[in-house]
Amino acid sequence: MNLATKFVIFYLVTIKVFFGENLQSSDRNGSSDPYCSITLNNQTLSTKVVHKSLNPKWDETFKLKESQLPESIKFQVYDWDLLSRDDPLGKAKLNLQDIEVGKEAIRELELVGNGKGKGKGKGKGQGTITVGVTIKEIEAEEEFVQKPLGIVRFNILEGKGLKKRLIQGKLNPYTTTQLGHQAYQTSIQKKTANPIWNNEARFWIYPDTKDYKLVLTTLTKKKFKKDEIIGSQYLDLQELLNVQEFDQKTKTQTKWVEIGRHGFFKDCDLNDYKNEILNKIQPINDYLKSMKKFTSKGQLLVSAKFYPMSYLTENFWNNFGQVFDSDEDGYLNLQELKSLFTFLGATLTDEEIAQHLRGNGLFDQKKFSFRNVYETFGHLDAIMTLDKDPINNREFDYPQTDKKIAITGLNMKLAGKEMTDLMEGYMTTGLEHPKTRLGVSKVMVYDRKTGVIVEEKIPRSLKTIFQMIYRTRITRTTSRMLQMKRLLKKLSFDIGVKKNSPKSVKNIPKFIRQHNINTEEILRPLDSFKNFNDFFIRELKPGSRPIDEPNNEHVLISPADCRLNVFSKIDESKKFWIKGTKFNLKNLFGPNNNDINEDDDRKTSLSDRFKDGSLVIARLSPQDYHRVHSPISGTVKRIYPVIDGEYWTVSPLAIKSKVNVLTENKRQVVIINSEEFGDVALIMVGATCVGSIELVIKEGMQIQKGDQVGYFMFGGSTVLLVFENDAAMFDKDLVSNSQKGIETLVNVGNRIGKTLTTRELIPTLPPLSLSSSSSSSSSSSSSSSSTPSSL
């Protein structure tokens, strides 16, 4: 991978939330259950809840790292409610520009607006909160910094024949483009089915994102309603650009792309499908393909062109070299070189310039070619500190010097040519949990392989149940909660009986169709399953789930096909994801917490052993492969008895409610010990409709990374991994998504992290070379990958 280690400057912002005074009462008893939410840039954290108090003492400290210091910190105080939306009590803002770096500033902030007042959210606010803020500039080592491969200029030129869906009136179309977390939006063209946009987006291509799909979605702007989707399409950039690798500049490729609705025919005859399976008249996947449907809703004309980093960087230095070559002899003397550095805002001293020239054997020369300058200074972060692009005077969206140089080099290349309008970026994190008409959030998941944010399908009947159980005040009383628990237990038992019935085999085709399950990787023929549960715990063919770096025991893999969240410290999970008030290690391990094995050399409870550890939450949906595999190699140290519990759903809609799902549900704890990771707790958590948790391992057994541990019967479920303090370090993309409250879709065997105590040897990249072919070949020769094993 194109990785390096470097030093960066960032801001460490320490926020202390001390106490509140004279807050507004929100409950009928004349009190409130207040907590304070803190927002800095895109990060939002919350204090603990102080029950029944108008003068809460929180006394909590938060530390956040930011590459760029924002203008302010936003504080919002809420009244916590058990199973309904929390009521806002007031908000405040602290201007960071008034705070001296390196000194703590303590402020008493008056809460305004967003109190209850006359109607929810319309009051004047009441009371104050006292907070402290310290800002420090820190120079720290940032590991595994991905170097971009280059930039794709992607243009949406026009649309043709856009068709109405369920839309009344004229079309006001615009198109969004998304590649991973990079997203842009065109302008809105009014009252036309044939819009002309000529808008351009610029996507950074990285080694880990080069296989991502580009998502095009065309919508129509509505005045008083939510904008409606006209159609969408997925594009493979490598196919569009006609390249195998992103290693050289391409020609502009233009193409008409059909957009529409993706899905299945609703009127397909499932009885015919069942006959196809039983009589083996036609291969099953062929039948599935015949059922697929794409409804065209028009076309978009798009173009794309790729520029590698080496080309853009070379263009930058050649052009600036010519600008500052005052005697036009094709070289820069020392004075011209210093003038160029001054223009770029370089922070290099004369001594440092001399040192770099001496290091490249150029100190005794009086003049330097543009290539000399590029190879000697082009890789230094201190060479350019400008905040704005000197070509078009636009502010840079990123602090990295190599990106600033590349985008400036691109603009210099395009200077004087007819330019398309640059699209405005938009936040993809807003897609996390948009609301449905029922008031229940949609579940949005980030596909790690394709970079596409997808919506997880939830049947309307289940959405209604979620609304009733998790989002209303109906279930707030103890008696109602008990009724719901009994209802879910009975529901899970009844569904379990039905799924074990031979008649349930008829549900298999519908389930495959609904969730688009890949039947080619299933080990057994579909007509061999005796009931639905037999199909649900299906095994896969060897090679279906390759193990990343199987011979490297310091690498941690995903235990399941799942939607993943990772947290470096367990307490972070309560800030970003888990909202149940009773979630802690003692409650998670339950009656097993103090059950200490006599052979254990550490006579401590499980909660003490894993204190300050890290956490993985792997959520399985019903359509997933439901067998669980070991994330590490080691010894099965202890298998604890099953903890009987409730059957709450493990959907994010419930996890983010006030229900204590993970500490109340049925679950089983397994301790696996390895030399690299120490003790690791693997906890299998059942959920609504899960009949049983089955293990295929025994105490004392030696298992390898990727070996099967057990499986769940029908229903959604979750696997938790709990690590000891400083035992594991998770991959950066997973950490970033988790802190934004977004789950990441991964498969069994995918790498998710490594040991924290053992550093991987990553070579530091040499200075950039003007020859893209030579740098490419050296990169490929230096990288090595193990042949993956498979399940």
C-alpha cells in the first residue's frame, strides 16, 4: 500500500463540562434529567445523565483532536426521556477565537432558545452551564497516512428524457455524485426534463478506494416536500476511464449513462420459482436474473479524466519555475528559488534550504533545474502553507501539502481553457439515519468494499413495531416494559417453531429474492434444506470468505458477515452509539462477571480484567451468513454458561434508544487467549426471533484465525469482541465511521485491526520521482502480500 509515516500539527481541544444551574424543569415532577451535548466540527459527544436535578454536576472531560480549529464549540442541554425523544432545555456557543492557546479558559454560558416553552423546541431557555476549554498545538506522529494516487475530474454535462416517478408537476432536476465519503451536488435546473448542467466534481483516488463504485442519483427539487429520487446508477471508474490501474494520465472519456430504479418484478410467481428449484429445470441463479428488473428513468451525459499525482506535482513545479525564472534561462538561481518559496509561504530557513541542497549534492551549484527543485523540496510539508489556491483564489478544503500542490497543478493545467462549474460538496454523514414517515430512522450502512452508502431494508411491519416499542412513551412504565418483554419472548418462540417446520421451506425462495442472496457460494444444494432454519445456518463453499493475512497473527479479522462499529475505549461506544443507560462491563458479563476459573492466574473479575479496553460491535442482519468465526488464533480458555435474557432487537434503532439491549438480551461469553492479544472476550448476543445460540468449540481447544466458533438460529444477532487495555488498534476507516455513528459492512476474514503493542514495519517513502513508471514499479516490488486462506 502507498503508505508512510509523518509528523503533523493538530489541535488538542480539552473540554470540561463542570455543572449547570437553574435549568428549566421539563418533567411533571418539576425537575429534569439533564445531560449536555458538545459539538465540535462533525464530532458530537455527551455527558452522563444526572437524574432529577435542575442544578446538575457533570464534572466530565473530553479531549478531541482537530487538524483545523473551528470557530466555536456548540453546547446543547437536553432532558433525558426513557423511550421518547429527549427534550431540549437550551443551547449555548463558545467562540474559540477568544481563547488563548495553551491556557485554560473557564466560562459561564447562558442557555438560550430551544427550551420547551410554548410548544416543544420553542422556549427561551433557562439557566447556565459552566465549562472549561484548553487548546494546545501538538506535533505527533500520524501512522499509516494514505498518499492519494491522483484526481478524477468527473463532469455531469446534461440529462436527457428524465421521467416522472410519482411526481406531480414539473421536474426541477439535480444530480448527486458520491465516491465513498466524497460527495458533490450539481446545480438545480428548473422545469425541464432535459437539463444542462456542465458541472464538475473532483474525486481523490486512494489505494483503498480505487475499486469503489461511483454513485449517481438524480432527484427533483420539491418546494414543500422532501426531494424525490428520479433514478440512480452505479459506475465503475476504471471501466469508465478504460484503465486497469490509476497510474497514468488518461484521455477524457464521455458516455451516456442510463439511470433508473433497481429492483425485482413484484408480480413474479413464487410457486413457479419453487417448482424450478424442486424440478431442477433451470439453474437457480439464472432464474433470479430473469426476475431482476431495471426501470429506465432517463439518461445522463458524463465525462471523466484521471490525473496521477506525479503528473500534477511535476506540472506545479514546472509552471512555477517558469514564472520565477526572471532571466528565462530555464533554471532558478538561489535568489529566484527563495522568491518562489516566499510566494508559496514556505517556512524553510536559509540554513534548512542549504541543508537540503547539500543532501542532494546541489550545494555548490549556482543554478538549479526545475527537476532539481522538485526532487529536493517537493516532498516537504513546509514548502507550502498557503490557505488559498493562488490560481483561482479558492480556499483549500484540506491541510495536506501534497493535495494543495496537486490541485494547484491541475488548475494551472486548465488555466485559460473553458472550465465547467465546480460542484458544491455536501455531507454524506447526513445520510446516517434519515427519518421515515413513521418517525423511525432508516438504517444506512457504509459498504467498505464499494464505498457506497446503502439503506438496509426493514419491512414496514417491523418499522411499526419499532415505533411502538422503542420510540413512544407507551412503554415507559414498568408494567408496559414487562408486557413488551413477554411479547417478544413469545414472538421469538413462535417464529422459532415455524422456522423449524418442514412447511417453512417454501419461505426460502422469497427470502433469497428479497435480500438478493448469492446462492452460488452456498455449500449445499437449495433443495437439500429441510426447513428454513436449516437454510438460515447454511455453510459456505471453501474460498467464499478469504482470510486477510492468514499467517500474520498480529492481524485481527472480522468474526462475521456484519455491520461493524469499533471503539478504542469502551466508554466511547456510549458517546457515539450505545444509548442504554445501564451499559457497562459488569452488566454485560452478568452473572459470569465474578465466576473466576481456579486455573486462572489472575484472580480478577471479568469487568476488572477488561477495564479501559476496546470494543467491537458486529451486528448481523437476518440475510447475513450467520456462522461466527474466531477473529484471532489462540486457545479457548473459558466457555461460560448461557445468560438467559430478553429478545430486544439489535437494530441500531433499538441500540440508540434508551433500552438496555446488549446487557439484557440472551447471550453467551467465550474467552479466547492468544500470545498477541492476551484475553479476548467473544460474546454472542441473541435478538428478536433468535431461537438459540450454538457453539462448535470446547474449552482447551486450539483454534486458528477464521475457524468456526458457533452459529445463531433465525433472526438478527450481534457479536461483541472485548479486548484488554492497549491490546488492539483498529483500522482508521472503521474508527472514523464509528465516530460518525455509521456502521461499516464487512465480511468474515476481512482485516479490522492489529495488535497495538507490535508495530508493523512500514517503509518510509522516498522523495517523489518525476517518473511515474519507475515509482509504480518500485512500489509494487516492495509490497508483499500473503496468499489468503479461506473458510
